[in-house]
Amino acid sequence: MRLDRGWERPLPTPAQLRADVLAGIAAALVCVGSVAVYRSFGPMEEPSHGAESYVWFAAAGLALAGRRRFPLSVLLVEAAIFVVIGERFEDLGVVLSIQMVFFAALYAAWAWSRRPVALMMTSAVVVLGMLGWLIWSFGRPDVLSGGASPGPLPRDVALVIYTLSVNLIYFFGGIAWGHAAWMSARRRAVIEEQLERERGQQEAERGRAVQSERVRIARDLHDVVAHHVSSIGIQATGARRVLAVDPEAASTALGTIESSSRQAVSQMHQLVGLLRSGDEDPDGVRPPQPGLEDLQGLADPDGSPAVEVHVVGDPVGVTPAVGLTIYRVAQEAVTNARRHAHARRVTLTLRHVGDDVELEVIDDGRGSVGSAGDDGSGGFGLSGIRERVAVLDGVCDIGDRPQGGFRVRVRMPKEGA
């Protein structure tokens, strides 16, 4: 049995303390009843102080009411009562109830004590004191008679060996059982602590997942709103300027505004759908997110700036997540060129290179002076691109071109991270 008592057991709960009071009352009644039963058939005659024995037995039972709150004090009290009963009422010391009460006190001390040093000292005092008292009692003239023995050992030797063996098993059995209960409580506490720690980790992970989803949705909202609103703003400016002199061109610009607004509303609905539980849609089906096949929709050869889209290679094996990221990067790059770089031409080139897919967006604008997210304006464009690509284990190359203009180039595995 390991005597590691480094853990401090929590104090008993109010419910346990109430149960101990009831158990103490029940033990007192059992002890008193056991004395009455024993005297009814036992070999002793009713002594003149018979009522006193009932008081001591009742006190022994009631003392158990504090066995979990004051385990060491209760052990000392029960040991003292046991000695008093053995000395004043010699034959009553063998009554089972008083022996079980003392055993319960010894068990409770080792199961509930929160002071390991005091526990060791108290147990040593009680066990050695009880054994010493037992050995001293062998000196009484009526205990060791020296009579003949029918067995292989002398009668007195056999009596001493048997009595000491039974008491040693009694004492150390109570200690071992109590310590086992303490160890079991410690294991339960460790398991509860681990479960609580795991629950905390799960909560933290859920929080991080929610935060990551919020960031992703924020990026999507930024990409959708910035792209379409900037396009609408430029087309509206052009339409206003030519409305009086070229109604046909103004009508074309207004048509582009209408198309962009519809696309913005459609994509906003898709993003909002990610935040809903799907109750409005019995089948839980939402329109698909944009992907590589939607890149051509960014082409605008007659716009300002003019946008060209080129695809090189076979798009086989690209996952939806990678396709969505490529689309959002292209959308953001075009938006930046339109809003900040004052570019006249933007070229999107999508290349499928082995197991990777690469997107390059170049413009002939002002370069990093007008790049969103790098000018201190608080934009999220370039940082959003880096975050999106990093999630899928991709790499970015964003910066000015030597010959002028700005370049956004990203490359990532077709299957993502």
C-alpha cells in the first residue's frame, strides 16, 4: 500500500454531513440495543452501574456523526471510549457493535483526513496504545491460566498469538480500507479535473472555430461588397458623365450597374445563408459558392480598367475550397486595381501546374502606393488574401512590378491543405 498523501481531499458536502448525523444517531441506537440483547443472554449478571454502559455505548455511536468532518478527533474519542468500556465493563468489550464503531472511526480517519502528518501520528498513538493496553491486560490473573492445552502450542501462547493476530488484522484492515477509499477519491478527482480541462479545451476550440468562421465570413463580405460596389461606383460615374451626350453608353453603364447589383445581392444571400440554420429551406440546400468556373465573369474588356482573364492547363482535381479562394483572391485583386491603383488594364492568368494551381493578377497602375491594406487606410484586402491562401497551405507573392504596376500571385495545392 502506497502512503502517498500529497492530495488534499475536499471537505464533505452539506449532504454528507447531514447523512453523518443520521448515521451517528442510528449507530447510537444500534449500540444501545446490542448491549440490551447481549445482557439478555450473556454470561454476566446485571451490574450495579448497568445504566452507565448504555451511556458509553450511545456516546460511541453518536461520535460517528463527525467522522468525516473531524476524522482524527473522532478516532481518538472512539479509542478512549473503547478502553473505558473494556476496563469498566469487561465482558462488554466483545460486543460487536462497539468493535464495528471503532473500526468505522479508523476507516474514516484514513479515508477523510486532510493532514497526513497528524494522521500518521494519531494512528500510531491509537494502534500502539491499543496493542499496549491489550498486552497489559494479559497480565491479569484471570486471563493467562497456564492450563493444559490439547493442541501443539501451550494454551497461553496460543491465546496471545491469536488475540494479537486478530487485532493486528483489525487495525491494519481498517487503515488499508480507509486509505483505499482515499485513493479512489483522488482518482475520481483527477478524472474530473481532466474532464474539466478537456471541456475547457473543447470550449476554447469551439471559440477559435467561431472566430475563424467570423474572419472568413468577414473576408467574403469584404470581397463581395468591395468588388461590386466599386464597379457600381465607377459605372455610375461614367454614366453620369455621358448621360447627356451619349445616352446609349449611359444605358450600357446602367446595365452593368444592374448586373453587378444583382450579383452582389445573390452572393450576399449565399453568405447570409451560412449564418442561418437552414430552417427556411426544408432541404437545407444553398446555392454553390463561386469557383474557378466563375472567373470569366470578372472579365470586362470594355471596362475601366479593362479586365482580361486567361486560363492555362486542365482544371481537373481542384477542390471547391481552393476554387472559392482563387475566385476571392482574383476578385479582391481586381477590386484593388479598380479602386486604388487607377490602372487602365488588369490581366488575370490562371495556371494549372501539376498538383498546384496558380493565379497571377497584374495591372499597370500606381503600384503599392495605391494598394489596399498597405496604405494605412485600414483596408483588409491584401491581409485577407494572405490569410485565405495560408489556410490552404499556399504561398503569396504580392508587390510592385519592376516595370511598373502591381502584381498578386498565389499558388496552392489543388486539394488544399
